[in-house]
Amino acid sequence: MSRSPATVLLAVGGGIAAYKAAILCSRLVQLEHDVRVVMTKSAEQFVGAATFAALSGQRVATDTIDHNSYPAGPHIELARGVDLMIVAPATANLIGKFANGIADDLTSTLYLQRVCPVLMAPAMSASMWDKSSVQRNIEQLRADGCEFVGPEEGWLSCRVRGAGRMSEPDSILERAELMLSSD
């Protein structure tokens, strides 16, 4: 358990495992954490922003430019005061952007703006997970200080078994709580 409620930025990537991020969001809120949710455009194709708004009790951010709600820009205001950023699912696309400093959407811009620790929960097909380019990007992010939970081996949405399955929400939550309590 963390020593007190924290502010968590939950970045939801585009993949079928986004449904698990909704469960994670609910569990974080039940532990009284303040959860800010940002979703990639692809993530919105799997789980709607309304789901995360209902679970977090807050507006979900999806656009890089939103001066009506975030006068300084959502990438600045959403990153303020954040204790931990969780990326779930951390897709090969997001991992590649983060590792190479690419900021072409709100999620990747927030990653560069944040000053807190980062926990990534990768999710992708086994063939993607095994690519040397993906593994190089993960090693770069580890060298940059990011922590990872998973992926697990198991049944994948492409109807095969292999590595690439996103860790279960409780496993991600357990690692997040450890990171928050070690501050």
C-alpha cells in the first residue's frame, strides 16, 4: 500500500488490452488515488472515453490542443503534480515513440513533459514483442529509468499463445503501489 493517496496519470494505448486499463483505473480510484486519464486515438477505438470518465470521476484527455479546459495546454497541466505515470497497454508504437523522443500526440508529449516515475505494461503480439527493434526500445526506456511489468505469456487476441499479453490489473496495481511507497 502506498503511504497516502497519489496522483496517477494513466495513459491508455490502442490495443484490445485497453479493457484491462479500465479495471486498473477503477482499482486505483478505489484506493483513493487521483487518476487522470489520457487516451490515444487508437485506444478510443477499443474502449470509450466515457468509460474512463465514469471510473475516474474526471474528464478524459485525448487532444494535444485544448485551451478551453487546459489554458497552458493539456501536456503541461496534466503532468503537474503527478506521482506516477502508468502506460497500459504500452503498445509497440508508444514504446517506440517514448524511446526515441517522438511527441506527435498528447500521450507521447505527456511522456516527455512528466517528471515522475513511469511504469509500463506492454501488450502486443508475440511476433511484435520478439522484434529486435522493440527490444532495443525497451532497453532504452529501462536505461531512461522506466519500469516494466510484463508482458505475460498466454492466450493473445490474435488467437495464438505466446509472450505479449498485458499483465493483469492487480499485478500492475501491485507494482504501482510498490513504486509509490518507495518515494
